[in-house]
Amino acid sequence: MLGLISGTSMDGIDVAVAEFCLREDAPGGPVVELLPLGSREIAYPEQLRRDLVAALPPAECSAERLCVLDTLVGQAFADAARKGIAEVGCGEVDLIASLGQTIYHWVDGRTCKGTLQLGQPAWIAEATGAPVVADLRVRDVAAGGHGAPLASLLDALWLAPTSDDVAVALNIGGIANITVVGGTHAPLAYDTGPGNALLDAACRLAADSRIQYDEGGRLAANGSPHPDLLSRLLADPYYAAAPPKSTGKEHFHADYLRTALDGLPDIALPDLLATLVELTAITVADACRGHGADRVVASGGGVRNATLMAALDRHLGATELATSESFGLAADAKEAYLTALLGFLTWHGLPANLPTATGASGPRVLGSITPGRQALQLPEPATTPPRRLRVLQLADQTPMPRLG
């Protein structure tokens, strides 16, 4: 199976290839085994990336522009799938799953009313010949959920506790989200707020700046947080809202940052980035500590920002901070493996949302299926959803260390 996703940072398409096996008769209940075969990050064509960023709120985007972007993103995903099949999939995959490129997430108060992902799956099916599972968020939204974070399902199965410890899976993309597993409550997941979104926006806003992002957090490391700006940013009511909740770049965007800066003296770019690093670290750490986290397992592009990770570690205090790579899933590719898992579950007629995380009224089989070159032949639906996810090693296919 091959999974495709481009996150809210819009820096490229993550591709991951994996083998899956559902063992319904496993001791302790059904288990999904995931064998990672490899991953790639395929950059968007630069003009397409610029056009996607330019189409984000608060900018206006016409129906014509959406049609063009939907087609170009679909073709870019098709190209990424071809490369993934050739370079990682040994020339063939049975099924492709695509989460597309989120362009708008419509949230009104505490209710998600709609969500739009670009990248028509027909382009992927036509280019590869494989069936494609796509449009994976909308069914959860139609059932009263937020359609996010869908990573909560993988995290809840993967971090299935063997003790009373509370583990938190953290993904830092453009938006940061967490999944809380263990303790006395059912798994819980939500977006905590900005991950890299405002950091990237600050780089693009900087006068005469030609950088798109602060690579490794090097600029932020040379700055100092601005206390007045940080106080303004932390006052956003989103942070105090109770989950389930979700957000995106329709809230945390360049104009949002401009408004926060209004009336303040000029702030040098390193100090601005240092302030935004603190904002992400504080809001993530507060959320994790608020759930009594014993361990935080981080993934996503933000893991590459050493300054952000150091700030997060500092604010987490005694809570252990690790990366998903320590447990078998590459930090940059975890969401692509998630996408593949969602497609696998849909293909087998199994729910792929976690209602306690998304707020949906119940479990739902997600997505729609675009046939490949052959007639569509679905397997006999599985009877029982999995209770755990076991990550295997490629070398000997033995389980990776348990997180619980």
C-alpha cells in the first residue's frame, strides 16, 4: 500500500509504502501489523507551491483557481505516487490512499461545517493503474466530527497502553495536534494551535527576506522572545476552548500575525521567530501537561526545528520527549503511513475515525474509492476493528518496542 499526504505546511508531498496485515485472531483482540518499506518527500513544483499559499485565506480564491489547483495538485500527487512505486514499492502497489492537500477547513465556533482537500484521485488512478482511496475527512465531518486529527486512530492503536502511563502522540506540521492515550479516559485528540504555520508566515512577511522557513530554527536560536507579543498571541481564545476542536491556516495566517504586531515597535526577525517558537512550545506543552502526560512522542516537520524541540523539552519539564523514529516510524513520514492505514481500513470495510477524538457521532468507514485499471474487487469485509497496531522491522519483521 502507498500513502500520500501534503500537510498544512505545503512544503511537498509525503509518500510512504507499507505492507499491512490484519490478524483478527490475535491474542487480546485483532491487530493490524504495519511493515514500513520506505518513504520519500517529493517537493511541489515551486510555482504550484506559491499558488497554493496565495490561495489560502484571507485571500479570495475563484472557482476557476480552485479547479486549476485541484487538477495540478492531483497531477503532482500522481507523479509522487509513480516515484514512490518505482523507488520504494518495487514497481507495484495494490492500493493507494491519498489525504490530498487541505485548502480550507470550515469551523464555526466549536462546529466543523466542512473541509476541502484538493488533488483529484482520478489523476493518481490513471497514472498508476491502482485503485485510490481518497476524500477521507468529509464522512467524519458529516457525522458531526471535525474530520481531524485523523492521526488519532493510528496513535490510539499504536500507543495502546500496557500500564497506567499517559502517552501523547504529537505531530508538528503547519498546525500541531496531539493524541492522548492511557490514563482513565478514552483516547482524545485535537489541534493545539499553530505548529510551523506562523513561523513560516513570519519568514515570508520579513522585509527583503528570501527565505520560506527558518531551517533548523537557526534564526530563532539567535533571537529572544518579545513578551508583549507573546502575551497577545497566548490570549487567543482557541487555546482555552475545550476539545474536540480543530483549526488551520484559515485562522493562523499572515494577516493574523500582522494584527498581533499592530502597535508594537518593530521586532527583528530572529526575535519574532523566537517568540513564535515559544508560542508553539508553550501551547503544546500546556496541552500535554494538562492531560498528565508521562511521555510525548513527536513527529512531523517541526521535529527538524532544533530550537523548537529544545523549547518544547524545556516547557514539558519532567515529561519525557521522544520522536516517533525511536519506535519505528520516521518522523517525516508518519502521516503518510497513517494515510496508508486509513486506506487499508476503508478497503476492508472498517471504521477509520476515532469519535472521542474527532467528535463524530460514531465510527465511520471513511472515504471514496476510485477504481484503477482493473474492475473493482473489494475483499470480504472484516468483522471486528483492530484494537492495536504493531509496527514491524523490515530486517526480521519482529515487533518494534512497545510504547506503553
